[in-house]
Amino acid sequence: MATILVTGCAGFIGSHITERLLRREDFVIGVDNFDPLFYGREIKERNLRWAKEQKNFVFFEADICDREAMQQIFGRYRPQKIVHLAALAGVVPSLERPIDYERVNVFGTVILLELSRLYGVEMFVFASSSSVYGADTKAPFKESEPAVRPISPYGATKRMGEIIAYTFHHLHGLPITCLRFFTVYGPRQRPDLVIHKFARYIVKGKDVPIYGDGTSQRDYTYIDDIVDGIEVALDKPMGYEIINLGCGTPVILLDMVEMLERALGKKAKLQFLPMPKTEPPLTHADITKAQRLLDYRPKVRIDEGIPVFVEWFLRELRDGLEI
Ligand SMILES: NC(=O)c1ccc[n+]([C@@H]2O[C@H](COP(=O)([O-])OP(=O)(O)OC[C@H]3O[C@@H](n4cnc5c(N)ncnc54)[C@H](O)[C@@H]3O)[C@@H](O)[C@H]2O)c1
């Protein structure tokens, strides 16, 4: 049993990894500030409901950029491991709010790295993103690619986080693994993300925005596979590593919409729009490094994952919950 700090614990991925760690009887300190930029507090409170009933969980509503608040948590609980997920996470809003993104995703990360060093943390997992690869990386994307041309402020802040994390590893020996997640989906998926957003629009009969001609491709990754990868990474300090966590199989946007239509039993009204500059035409993870270092084998194909997502989504709708 380890004491583990999970930042962003009320979010989509954070609430899932928190549950996994609580079930295996780690002691989890959850931190989240219920940031309202993407979705409301009510959903995040709901994500945390089960965790809050567990004896091995404590929660702090706090901003990772508040150094004093973070220091108090580190001082009181002395976490052995950190899963750092708290971030401003969407690509498109980062265009309008680069300064906010830099503050939370870089400054906030440095605060956690510095406290990890001061308090002798044994393992730090940093949530990075496929967005670091930009639009000119050769597919499938390998971790050895330079990834120095991200095409959104969001992607740039994630790359900055990886780089400063390396410096902390180099100078202080802090073991750090940066996991580059590829379009994560499943129950509790962020409402602003494709799949969840499209499901909502299809059900409400609203236009579904398709950027470009609909042939762009994404490597959609099911939440349980991501949680498997985080769990192994957390238990296996390896110095400093960057590892892709994807499914390894890109899917064409219009094919994904068809799968959603089938699962929802309703046709989408497509609205074709120009491709924004923040959107790469393709994401495709090379997952051989994850297989080698984390024994990572994604188990859920998109045609299996979408029906599970839709089942959850329709249940939330039936319960009259805001989604
Ligand atoms: N979902 C994906 O497809 C995806 C893909 C690549 C990378 N990621 C990364 O994974 C992590 C989790 O993503 P998610 O989809 O679960 O997003 P999310 O928005 O659901 O979760 C992030 C959580 O962080 C919290 N937060 C934001 N700013 C904070 C601050 N200053 N202090 C404390 N808490 C703060 C938010 O309130 C939210 O609950 C993020 O770092 C994101 O960049 C996600």
C-alpha cells in the first residue's frame, strides 16, 4: 500500500485512476480545483462520489498553482508517488487562453516537481499528450521523434512539461515517466471531447461538426487501457521515460461517427467545416515502447468501446443528469 497523490482526481481520467488505486488499497490524496473551463462542478462531484465514500481517500479542493496549499499537502501526507493529471486539457480553447494554459500546465507542473524533489517522492507520472507531435511527425508516432513543433498552445505546454520534468530527473534523480495519451474515451469522458460531444449532438438532433472532409484519423484509446498503463508506470520507476499510450489503430472520423450512429440508433446531421489550424490530420501511436516497458496491451477496440460508452451515456440521460 502506497500513499499516492492524484492531481485532477475529479476529472475523467483522474476519477478512473483514483478508483483503481483505491480498490487496490493504496491511500489516495486527491486534489482538484473543479476548474469550470470545460465542464461544471456537478459532473466532477459525481465522478468523485464513490471515492469520497472510501476510508483510504482524502480530497482537497485546491489549485496546483497554489504553492502553499500544495506544500501543506506534501508536508502532511508525504506522498510516495504522484499521478499528475490536473491540467487545462482541451486543444481548441488553448488558442484563446494560452496564458492560462501555460500557468496551469507548466507553472503548476513545476510546483509539483519542486515539491516532489523536496519531499523525496519515489515516482512521478506526468500526463502528456499525443498533441505534442504536431502535424509533421511521421506515422506511427514514435517517442524518439523530436516533437518540437506542436500546433496548439495546449500541445506546446505538454511538451514543456515533459522537458522541465527531464531537468528535474537529471538534476535531482526524481524518477519520472511522461505518458502521452491518445484521444481517451469511455464512461465519464469529458463532454467537450469528440465522441461525447457528438453523441450529445446526435441525440439532440443538432448538427455534428465535421472538420475537413471527415477523413482525418484519431487513435482512440479506451479509458481502462489508459488506466492499466498508468498503474504499471506508477509501480515501475525507470529513471526518465516518455511513453505513448494509444490503441495503435487510427480510425477515420466518419467511420467513428457511423459506429456512434449504430450504437445510438440515430443518424447524425453532418455539418462540414474547414479544418482548424490546431487539428492534425492524423494521430497514430507506435505502442511498441509501451509494450516493452509497461507490458501494455490495449484490450478494447473502438467498435467494442463505443457501445460501452453509449450505454453509460444513455443511462446518464435517462437519469436526467447534465452531460
Ligand atoms: N482525455 C484525453 O483524451 C487526453 C489526451 C491526452 C492527454 N490528456 C491529459 O490527461 C489529463 C487528464 O485529462 P482529462 O481528459 O481527464 O481532463 P479533465 O478536464 O476531465 O480532468 C482534469 C482535471 O484537472 C482539474 N484541474 C484543472 N486545473 C486545475 C488546477 N489548476 N488545480 C487543480 N486541478 C485542476 C480539472 O478541474 C479537472 O477535473 C490532462 O493532463 C490532459 O491534458 C487527456
